[in-house]
Amino acid sequence: MTKKNETPAKEGGKKKRGMLRRTLTLLLVLVLVLGAVVLTTMEDGSHFASLRRWLMYGDSSGTRDIYAYAVDASNRYGKLDTSLLVVNGNAAQLIADDGAVLYDVPIHMAAPKLSVGKRQAAVCDVGGDTLYVLDQNGIRRTLHTDDGQCFFSAHFNGGDYLAVTEQKSGYKATVSVYDPEGELIFSFDSYNNYLSDAKVTEDRRSVIIVSLESQGGIFATRLLVYDLDSAELKDSASILDGLVLDFHCNGGRILALCDKRFTMTDLAGQIVLDRPYGNLYLHDYALTGDDFCALLLGRYQAGNICTLTTYDLDGKEIASLELTDEVLDMAAYGDYLALLYGEGLVIYRRDLTEYARLDNADYAGQILMEEDGSVLLISGASAWRFLP
């Protein structure tokens, strides 16, 4: 009788231990989820960003040397996944975060311009006839213009959809859109007006095209919104007396930085914000924050007395800050805005309250803001990450 009763007792013990392990695992998962929710809601998610950095880089803060490369005045920089892509007129180099050179391929360009998507990057020779598409393995494909024409621009969106603007024989300009596999999915030829730039929206439904026109004898830029599926014009918006120098699509808004003004429109063509510079000079800007953008305007064309202003996507001013120190570069990502000063680096929240500070930038001249809230500081021969 004893032997017959031992087996059910052992099986019952195993089942209890199994249920206990599953219960403990479930409780651990719930604690982590609740912790993440609490950290996200506290201080605009700054604790959660710190947790992400700790998980990625360990228990460390301050700066760390990561990347080294050759000095070249034409160097352009971008993050391709976790690696740093450095391109100039002679080469494209991808450097891993441990400093290892993943590849160093020769290219030949007079005026390289870099655009980085999710897993691919485009290096366009502005005014030239060559465009390279790169990924983690090197040159993925090469595009050339026809009949000695030239490229104007090439931009990847966050989903690796590439919009290319170029000259075309018989037309003023043409815009082509390629999917991540390199297949042509959209093409628009302009007979009457020059096209200077184009970008695919992050939802991949539309392409925004910058058309240079004249309205009533006044120079104007027209933003054309084309549907990628139907290839039909959905809406447009006109910017009078403003040449678009750069623009960004964010949350159903087109943020257009012009030579004389800053505008914000929706995809239906309605003007949300029209901010003329007046007698002020544009010193710098950042359009890529989540739900906000920033302008740096100064009283003098050369000088340090400037006003930094952030706006939400409804065109309303969030905050303003008077600056007297020289600003070398600025970048935005997520809820943070980083400013590189002559002596150091300061990371602000969108309301321009200070989040973190680095007193010695060690001769950095450019910065890249990363998704986790860290900042890549770039000098002539090396780049390193600041962990707030």
C-alpha cells in the first residue's frame, strides 16, 4: 500500500512546484510591465529612457569613445542601426559601436548628401549623376541619371522608402519613389515647374513634393501631396515668399523651413503656423522631435544673442529661452532637444527645462540625437556617446 501511495504524492508535488514557478513568472512579468508604465508616466518618461540606456550600455554615465575615422572636411555622418556611417566624396565607411570597421568602400562624389532610413542609407551626389544605396553589407545598388542630367535630392523615410528628385530630359524635373526592395512604385514628371525635393510620409501613404512656382508675380513654394497608391494629387499648400530649404513630415503635419519664414501645414493644405523671421536671422533648427520642433533665431547674422523657441504640432509656442552662448549644432529626438555649445552640451526637454548637461564637449562640432536619449558627439576624427 505504501508503494502505491508514493507516486501520486510525488506527482502532486511536481504539479505544485510547476504552478508556483508559473505564478512567480507571471508576477515578475506584471511587475516589469507595471514598472515600465510607471516609469513612462513619470517625468515625461525620463526614468524609462534611463532604464533603456542602462539595459543597453550597463551601469555607466558620462562619455565613452566609440568611433574613429579619417579627418575629412566633407564627412557626413548618420546612424545605421547601431553603427556609425561616415561618408565623404571618396569613401563610405561603416563603423561598429566597438570601433571595428565593418566596411570601407570607395565612392566618387563632388557634393555628397546623406540620408539614413531604418536599415538603408542613400548617398546622393547633389548636382552629379550618381546615387548609392547602402546597408550593413556595403553598396546595395547604384542609380545614375540619364543623358548627363543630375540629382537634386534623395531621402529615406523611417520605413526605407526612398524619394529621389532629379532632372529628366524633356521635363523640368521628376520624382521617383522606391520601396525597400528597390522597386519603383511612383513616378511624377513635371512639365511646368521645377521640383527641388521630395519625401515619403512615415505612414507610407503619401509623398510630399516641393514645387517652385510663381503666383500673381510673387515667388512661391507649393507643397504637393500625392497618394502613393493611386498616384493622384490629393492636396497642396502654397507658401508665399518662401523658398523651402528643408522640411519634415510629422504627425500629419508638414514642417517647412524656408529662407524667410517657418511654416506648418496639414496634409489637407491648411496653414497651421506661418512664422516670418522678420528682421531676425535663422541660426539653426530641429524638426525631428516627437510632437515638437525648435527654431533658433538671432538678432545678428553673426553673433551669440539668440532666442530658442519650441512649437507643438498645432503651431503653438511651447517655450522660449534667451541664449548668449555660441550654438554649434542642435538635434531633436523623442521628447528631448540637444544643443551643442562652444564649451559643452545641454539636453533640454520640449518645454526647455534642463534634463542633462555635459560641461566638456572636447572639440565636438556636430551632434546626433539617438532614440534612447543619448547623444553622439562628433569631432573631426572621432565620435563618442554621452549617456545622460
